[in-house]
Amino acid sequence: MFNAPPWSLRLAGLLLLIHLAVFLAPDDLVNQIGSMLVFQPAALEAGYPYYWSLLTYALLHADWFHVGFNAALLLALGSYVERSVGGLLFLVIFALCAIGGALAFWLVDSQGVMLGASGGVNGLMGAAAVLLYRDREVDPRARMMMVMVCIVVVMNLFMAFAGGTGVAWEAHLGGLLCGLLYGYAVLGRAKPRRSR
């Protein structure tokens, strides 16, 4: 996390800069533009062509804790993915997992509104888990990552059954599942870790 590769740093920095701009902007402007960038399935179903919101929602956050938490996780998880498959595939995985998270949210909660990078971040966790598992004989972090994935699944299922938590568990699980799939898809391009 503290020695992150360039694209992980740039993406985390972009999330923080966007939130700073939103924080400093007038409320009227934020509400006007934000309504087109957050993910609202009902708006798409009503005919508004905000298809870009399937991805742009992941660049917006509710508050400083929200963006800080996601940026920190992005650096911690994304760094391994970027070092394994390179900056371009890292960005593609993040974007596709964010879109997958939005589609999962739409499937379950078509009347909700969503923002935050959690779908993409959980996708990076899934991809990192697959890439680490490949090197489980030489990398002790593999077991810890699998435990983390199981904890995330259980926590999100608990939120799903609890109801009314205000957390987009659908996007978390949708992004995680996409990350697991994309992790397998890029295994052939990943750099294996060598034992010392």
C-alpha cells in the first residue's frame, strides 16, 4: 500500500481529487451534475441515457471516510494486481468489476441510488485472491486473502438479510464475483512469483 505502483496511485489519487472537487463545489452544481453520474437504475429505465453512470458512480463518494477507505483498499489490493498483470489490465479489471457491481445492484434494487468505488475495489480483491492462490506454495498471503474473501462474502450476505443498512452489498458481491472471473481470465498474463 505504501509502495504502490503508478496506476494504483493515480486511481486512488483521482478518487480523492474528485471528492475534493465535489466537497468544494456549490451544492446546486453538485446536485445537478451528480444526478447524472451516480448510478440510478430507475433513471435508465425511465429513458434517461445515463449509461456512463454504470462506471462514473465508482468515482464519487458520500464523504471523506467513504473515499478514504476505498482509496486505501484500492492501494492495498490494486497494487498486487497491477504488479501481476500491468497497469492497463489493472484499470480494465477495476472498470469491468465496477460495471459488474452496478449491474448486480440494478438486478436486485432497481429503485436505489448508488455511488462509491466498492464494486471495483471488491473486484480487485477477487482478482488478487485468484492471482495469489496460483502462487500459494511460495506466497503466504494467499491463505489470508482467501479468508478475507470469505469474510467479505459473509458480511455482505448478513447486510443483505439485515436490510436497510444503506450499504450496496449487491455491488460488493457483484464486483467480487467479476474479479474472481477476471482473475482467472488474466492468469496466463500474470507474472508468477518465484520462491527464494
